[in-house]
Amino acid sequence: MRGHKPDTERGAVLLTTILVMVIMASVAVAIFDDLRYAVRRANNIQTAAQLDLYADGAEDFAAQYLAQVMGTASPAQMNAGLNAPEPIIFPLDNGVMTLSVRDGSQCLSLTQMNRGNGRRNFRQLLEVMGVPTSQAAQMTSAVADWQDPDSAPLPGGAEDGYYLALDPPYRTANTPMSSPQELRAVRGFDAALVSRLRPYICARPDPAQSRINLNTLTADYVPLLAAYLGGTDWIIAAKKLITNRPASGYTDATALRATPALEGLDLRDVDIDALIFTPNYIWVEAQIRDGDIMRLRSFEFDISGGAPQIILRRRGAEGLRPIAALSRRATP
């Protein structure tokens, strides 16, 4: 019959049609997948951008909060509030923002190594943490060498000549440390020791000597206080100063010298001026979460002049300042 196609031709047409339909279906699935992922990426980008705006707002809120609340509080009220801090919680559309405010005057700044008693206090902190005396002296010199602008090593220290011989080689920063984690690059420090030191150290842009607020220290900060008093021989006295602290706190250096915890002790080499009785820094950490996306921000404010002035901003978990918790681990 004219025009009648053999069965083989009809089969070829059918197979070609099926193949075209399969290809079109595959292309359609790929397009829908791309569209779905594109929408998801766009939503994630929008959410992340919104969280960044919330983080900027957290800094502004913290500054206003400190100016209004901390600025009008008496020293005793300020210390009491920092001794029992309550997180500030803001609900968001799909998440929550939490602000924690605490005394920032509870750390030894690494940037003070070449000022006042900075080196001595850091060496004594290392000794309290169990580092042998001679090794602690060398490590302290290495930290100072890492930050000073010259290339001449201090006794027991380390400059470029030491680090360039490593594999891989690198140079000293020759600038103040920007983070306590920078200690990992300094001779003598490993991850375990830096982790143990983290609750007691910080890195402020201001190289002035750190002063710690005696009225907000908990027993977990005995190592830090002992380092400021004189080292390992002062651990018991440091513990007494904290656990036997008057309910209203210490008022001044005269009252501190007269406390029974220091009775009979030689205070001539104790840097009493490094102990203060109200905070001069406030540390704020912000956690902003929306679903699976989270932002972490840290801010430090200088309140020594009255009005809070931000001096430090940090992003991510590396910028957080751990809280000492000796009661939950072995005492060094």
C-alpha cells in the first residue's frame, strides 16, 4: 500500500520521540534544580545580609545600653550587675539575638609586654599555669620579641633568625598582637597551653598595662590574680582575697592592704595599682541566629572615661573570650 511505512520505520520514529522526551525531561529537571538552588542561595544571601545588619545593630545597642545603664550605676551596682549578668535576648522573625555583657577587666593584655610590669605579670601567669620558671622567662621574652619593632632578641627570646630556620619559615610580626591565638606562632607555645591561657589573656589595641577589677573576679580567676600579686607563692592569698571578699566589695587600695587575706605578707613588690575596684572595660558578645545561619560578634568598650568608647571588634568564634572554669577541670 502506497504511503504505508514499514514497522521498522515506525519503531525508529517512536524511539526518536521517546529519546527527545527523555532529553527534554532531563533538561526540565536540571532547570528546576538550578532554579530551586538559585532561590535557596538568594534566600541564604538575604538572610546572611540581614544578620550582618543585626550584628551592626548589636554594637549600636550595646553602646547605648552601656551609656544609659552602666553610666548611671554606682560602682557597687555596676559590680553587682557584672557578678550576676543576665543575657539580653531579642526575638527575631525566624531566630533570636542574644547579647552577653561582662567585665572586660579580667584579662592580661599581650600588647603590654613592653610596658610597666607586663612582662613580669605574664611570666608569673605562665608559672602559675605550671610552666617551669626558666622556660616561662624564655617564653615571655619570645612574646615581647614577637611584638617589638627591632630584630635584637631579648635574653632567651626569639627573633627572625629563629623563625626563618623553621619549616615553613616565617618572620616575627613586629607589631602588637591582634589576637591571643597569635601566640600559636610564638616559640614555646602549643595549642594546649594557649587553650589553657585563653580565659586569662586578651589583646587590646591599647598597649597600656592591664588592670584587673578585683570586685568581679570569681575563684576561677585565682591564677590571674596570683600572677598580678607575685606568682605561685601567692595562690593561697589570691584565693582568700576572692572568696573572703566583703559583700560590698573592696573600696580602695587602703582597704585592700588592711584585709586579713594579706595580713603578714610583704606587699613591697606587689603592684597594687594594677588592681582596681570597678571595671574599666566591658566585653560584649553577640550571637545572632536565623535557622541554620549564625553570626558571632565581639565588642570591647573602654568605660574608664565615663562614656563608652569601642576599642575592639571581632568576628566569628575566634574572637570570643572564654570564661574561666577551673571548677570543671583540673586546677593547674
